[in-house]
Amino acid sequence: MDALIDQLKGEIIEQLNLEDLKKEDIDADAPLFGEGLGLDSIDALELIVLLEKNYGIKIANPADGKKIFQSIRTMAEFVQANKK
Amino acid sequence: MSSKIYITGMGVISAIGNNVAESFASLENLKSGVGMLDNIRSRHQDHIPVAEVKATNEELTIMAGLTLDQQSTRTALLGLIAAKEAVRSAGIKDIKEFRTGIISATSVGGMGMTENLWNDYLDTEKTGPWLKYIEAHECGDSTEFIADALGVKDYLSTISTACSSSANSIMFGARLIKHGLLDRVIVGGTDSMTRFTINGFNTLMILDKEQCKPFDANRQGLNLGEGAGFIVLESEKAAKGKEILAELSGYGNSNDAFHQTASSPDGAGAYLAMEKALKINGLKPSDIDYINAHGTGTSINDLSEGTAIDKLFSKNVPSISSTKAYTGHTLGACAVIEAVFSILSIKHNTIFPNLNYKTSMEELSFKPTTVLEKGKKINNVLSNSFGFGGNTSALIFSRHQQ
Amino acid sequence: MEGFINGIGIISPQKTFGTDDFLSEVVEHNSKSLRCIEPSYKEFLNPVLARRMARIIKMGIAASNVCFKDAKVEIPDAIMTGTALGCLEDTEKFLLAIIENDEQFLTPTSFIQSTHNTVSAQIALQLKCMNYNFTYVHKGFSFESAVLDGLMTLAEGEAKNVLVGGHDEMTDKYYRVCDRIGYFKEETVPTMELINSKTNGSIAGEGAAFFVLSNAKSESTYAKLRGIKTIYKPKSNQEIESKITELLSSNGLTANDIDVVVYGINGDARFDKTYYHLKDNFFKNSTATYFKHLCGEYQTAGSFAFWVASKLIKTQSIPSAILIGDSRSRGFTSDGEQGLAIKNVLIYNTFLDSDHSVFLLSQC
């Protein structure tokens, strides 16, 4: 799980262009949206594509993203459970 | 300063008809143009429905009265067909009789060609007559193509404010007449179907996999469409002795300033645009007989627009419908296509139904009109158009009072 | 119709941003495609917002921001900008992704930002400005349409300050594409030699220039804009001259009243003759200047000229970098010390000989 979390951190930094951030700056349990990293609805769509492209997981309804993208950890758990 | 803006001609082409008469017949017969994509190849053509003009570029070229060697981009051809119909219907014999301009609008311009030819453009080994489409990529190119074909020379411009583009070309044209800079302006817009837009809207996950259902509680998104429309605006001087189809009696533009793509939940920008439009000629909300809504069928637009309408009309909302389920969302062209429908509504005292509507939205006080309504006198129609970047515009069309 | 130019913010291939200097030093690019000298954007944008933005959006926000400060205006009553190509970099990025990934795994950011109205929209979004907002996209008339709209909006009486701007960016690929249809020269020409070039094509350019037009003079006023005219595909020099005469006479002026003309001469042997005809005949008594060797050729280059004309009037001097050869006929010197007053300046510009425009600015 830790390896997956670390991998996701790197992928998110790259995909969302978070140039000023390093992996260790991101708390795996901190909220990704709003307060925490300050991501928004456009980032959520970017993350949906990231999961499809890198892990083969399709999310058909963008509203499902809310639960999955709470934090890096919830995202990793979702990937673990649905990875193909 | 000419205070009144007369509409003396109109032309339209979309998935529901190649001209005004065909479009009116489809509207009356509840015939939607939403179907599957034929004219361009796309990975999504079997599962994303669109409202396409069922003619190839060659066929459009002939329809526009050109020879095949005069072919241009689909955007330019659609535009020319609609503009020619508008000029014809305004009974204009000599375009140079008055100071005449053209203001067009488009969101994709020549992208339909660019996306097919991009790699060839970059390959200096390849050459051919298609190199002419490099210049056609620019939005202004389709406008110049139409202007040259019509002989319009006194003023040209093109507007791109995403899905509100052609509402703004109508507004700008009207103001040019009011300032006495032109006597007559052919205003409208054109947009063609491209892989660029299909994929773009698909990444936003706002494309309905079935026919769109504006203002329905279970709406799933929009259907993309293509088409063009133009209307002829004239000053009192230029319109003298002519049949007046309607008057442009209001226009308003504002910015939602909320998010790059999404409308604000309370529709603040939409409210301001409608309020400004009413103010131009001192109309009251109760003067409006019918609202042709932007109503795209996306979760966010319909809620935002509906909330703003409820506020402006204090929940006494007149007849309202979105015609997007007929034509799809034609982006830069939708406002002028819906302007033509609004004028038809006044001319025939008819309200066109909001197709595919079943379940009401609990957030809103109103239900859209779902059947073809005839007989009620329609004097004033409000037509909304909103776009990415918070661009919100509203227009009001009114019956010409002798 | 008139408006006071009360604030300017401009990012260009020259040192024009965040300085009062007026072209005292010319930046030599040694390139056929001049790119902007960009500032650090940290001051204008927080990193969370900036991370998604392409160059042209950042340039637009920074230049408009400086423009508002210059004019001491917080929120404009209207925003109208011109851009022929819009957000080219994002457009290209999304297009390439479609082609390379065969319409799969596409993400929305570059698509969202590819729409032509992104810069106007982002300026409004940063300011939470809900006022009138327009984007004109007509080739060589893009900036010109925005300026006319600005004048009309002021004349309508409700607006006090409006933001007008022109912005276009160039990319490596789009340069190569346009190069195929003869837009650019085959050889690299030194900046100050461009005017003597005898070959076809020009050099590519880009820029973002914003102006606050106001209904009243202020401490920061540069000049008064007294009118603008566009001429589409003129058939003859007579047609051009009669349009210029219309603009001048509606302001009670004749060609002899124009102290300085700013020409869009771009070193393209095919099209420069229009400018020389005006310079040697219609405006033979006016001092001639030019600017495209400094910013390159692009559809909204008129906005760079608009800055030049505003500065000419405000500083009452003509930098030697823009002066054409022997045309100091009215006694101007490069530092303006002994010169006559620069009262009236006219800009004559065309894009590819099809979209022609004339601006009239005066001292006030």
C-alpha cells in the first residue's frame, strides 16, 4: 500500500502540474480538495483519466470521484480494490 | 442614432433543416436532429449521439452555390448557406446600397480541417491544394469567406465567446447601427462538428449518451450539434418599406466570474444579462411571453439558468423551453439559430416544445412547455446563451408594431 | 467617439513590461520568430492558479494587472480583447493529444483553456468582474474591434473605464505551419535591417498589450484616442486615402496636422508598398516611424503600435529605433529635446494586405 501511495503521489504531481510540491509534502490522509491540496472539479476529471490510463479503472459517473478522491489513501484503497 | 433595430431577413441550417422552412417544419413536427455521426470519423461515433447536418462538404459547397474548386471549411460553408438565405429573405438586391457589415461568430473556426491535416502541414515533404486550409484555421477566415461571397466590405468582425458567441455578434451588430456606423449588418455565427469538440466535451463528462433532456431532473448532459444562422439587422432608414420580421428590443452581456467552465449555482451572471436586456427598451419581466432558454441539458447549466429565471420572474415564469434537443448544442451558432426560432415563434404565435422532458426539477418553480402550443399571442421572446469563461448573454426579440 | 488612454500594460519581445523606458535599447533576438520577454508571474498569480495556465494566459493576466495599476482602476466597467489565434499552445496540446492517443485518455484542462475567450474570462475571474466581457477573433481586425467596442461603450455613457487589449502567442509548430504558406522570411534578418529587406515574408511576433480607456483625463493619461477605422481589402491607394481623410476630417484635421505616422512596415517586399505610398505622398510632411522589427508580425500587432503611439505623445520623444531614415523633416530629434510638440499621431497598419486599420491619437 505504501508503495502505491508513493506512486500515486508522483503521478498526481505530474498530471496536475503541482511543480512546487514534492512527494513528502503531501500527507496521504489530508484532503485533496478544498482545504488540503486545494484541487478543484477540473482536477477531479484529470484524476479520473489518470486512473483509467495508468490502472485501467473506468469511472463512468464523475460524482463517484468525490468519495474516491478524498485523500491519497482513499484513492490507493480504491485502486487496490479495482485494479485490473 | 437609429433607436430601433429591425430584423428583415434570416437564414439557418442545422440538423433539423437546411433552411428556415425546413427547420420550422421539423420544429412543428417534433422532429429532433439528434442521431449518429456520419460525416467525420471518430472513435466515439457509435456511442455519442450528435446533431449533424446530413450533407458532406462537397454537398454543402453545391448548396452554397459554389463550384467544388471553391470549397472551404465546413464552418465557412455552413455559414455561407445561412447568410445567403438571410440576405435573400431580406430582399437585398444591391448589397452596396447601404453601408453594410458582417459580424460572425464561431468557436472552432477551421478546426475541422486542421485536425485532419495537422500532421501533413508539418511534413514539408507533402504538398497540395489543401495547404490553403492553413489560413482557414483562424476564426476570422470563415467570416471573410462569407463576406467576399456576398460582397460585404464596409465592416467585418468575428466574435468568440464560447457558447454565447453569436448572441454577442447580434448585440455588437445592433450597437454598430445605433451608433450610426452602419445601416445594415448581417449578424450570426457558424460552427461545425469536429473531433476536437466531441473529445473536449467528452473529457468534461457532460455528453449525454442518449438524446439530451433539458430541465429534466434526470438530465445527463448535452448533445453536440453543428449549424449556422444569420439574421439581417437594419436601421429605420435601410428597412424603410420592407417587411419587418421582428425587432431586436433588448440585449445584455455580463460575466458570471465564478469558474472557467461551470456556471455559478445561483446564476448571477445569467440574471444580470437578462436584467440588462430588459432595461434596453424598458421592458418588464411580465412583458415576456416566451423564454427560449439556453437549456443545454447539463446538470449545472439548467440549474443555474433556471434559478436565475426563477429569481428574475419572481417564480411567475412565462412559457419556457429549450430547443437544444432538436438541434443539439451548436456552440458558437446556437444563439443565432435560437434567434431564428424566437422570430418564428413571434411570427407564428407558436411555442416549440422542450423535447424529452419527463421529471421536474425540484429546485425550480417552473416546468418547460412540452407540447407544441399555438394560438397564444407572442409579442416578446427572451433568448439566453451562456458559455465557458462565464460569458452570459441575453437577447429580446419583439413583434414589430406598425 | 473618444477615449483617454489612462493606463498601459504590455509584454512584448522588447523590454516594455514594468518599466517607463521607451525603447532606449533594442533587444536583438537573432531569430525569425520573436518571443516575448516574460516577467516572473509570482507577483500576479498564486501557484495553484498558475500551474494550469499556458503562457498567453499568464501574460494576459500580468499585463492587464499592471495596466489597471497604471490607470489606478480596480475593476473596469467592461473588458474587451482581441486575439486572432486565441490560446494557441493549449489548442495545439489538445489537438496533438487527440491525434497521438487516437481520442483516448484525454484530459480537460487544455481543452477548457483552448477557447479563444480564456484570457478575457480569466481576467474577469481574477477580478470577480461581472461586467460586459467580449473577445474578438477577426485576424487583423481583432484588436481593432475591441478598441471600437471600447469607444462605443464609453460613448453609451454608463462606463467610465474599459479594458481593451490585444494578445496572440506563437508556438514552434504553428510557426512551421505558417512558414509553409510564405508568411515568414527564409533568412534571419538583424532587427534594424528588416526595413531594408527585399525578400518576401516577415518575421513572426507575439505579444499581450492592454489599455484602460476612460471617459475622462487623469494624472496618468497618455493620450486621447480620437477614432479608429478599418478597411477591408482596399482596391486602391485612393480608397485608403479617402478612408483616412474621413477619419481626419471628422476630427477637424488634415494630413498636414499629423506630426508622426506609425507604419506597420514589416519588411515583406510584397506588401510594404502601401506604407511607402502613404509615407511619400499623403503623409509626406509627417515624420515616419515603424515598429514591427521590434515586435514581429502578428495579427494583433496593432496593439504594440497603440503603445508606441501613446508613448510618443506622453514622452514627446521619438526613439531612434523606430525612426525611418531621413524623415526628420519636421525637426524632431531622437531625444525630442529640440523637437516640435507631438500633437497628433496616426497609426497605419495592415495584416497581409487584407485587414487594414487606422488609429488617430492626440495630445490632450
